[in-house]
Amino acid sequence: MEAFTKTLSKIKFSLKSNFKMLIQNIKMPVKQPSRPIDAVRELFECQQNQINDLTQIIKTQSEKIKRLEEKNKEILKKESEPKSGGWFFA
């Protein structure tokens, strides 16, 4: 009888610990929109935010490209200018 009660207590303990782990791993439920149009609106807003972010990234990258092109033009212009050789004395 003691072995049976020990086994039951072990099972009870393991069930409690498994239940605690299960409760800890359960995520809070995501609030579902009450109407389908709300879900569509949230999706549209999320996509609009992503488009705005990408637009900003494109603007900054294009500005960087313009600056680099201007630097390259200046470098090429300096390299193509004839260098003054100075005087040559014979």
C-alpha cells in the first residue's frame, strides 16, 4: 500500500509540475478584431507603415548614391586635368 501511495504522490507531483510548465508556456491570446473590416483596416495600416519605411530607406539610399556620384565626378575631373609639368631646364 505504501508503494502505491508513493507512486500516486510522484504522479501527482509530476502532473503539477507539468501543469505549471504548460501554464507558463501558454501565450496570452491575441485580441481578435470584432469585425472583419477591422482586420482589413489593421492589415492596410500595417502595409502602409511598411511602405512608408521603405520609401524613407529608398530616399536615404538615393541621396547617398548622388553624393557618391558627385565625389566620383570630382575625382575624375581632378585626374583628367592636365598637370603642370613645371619648367624643364636643359
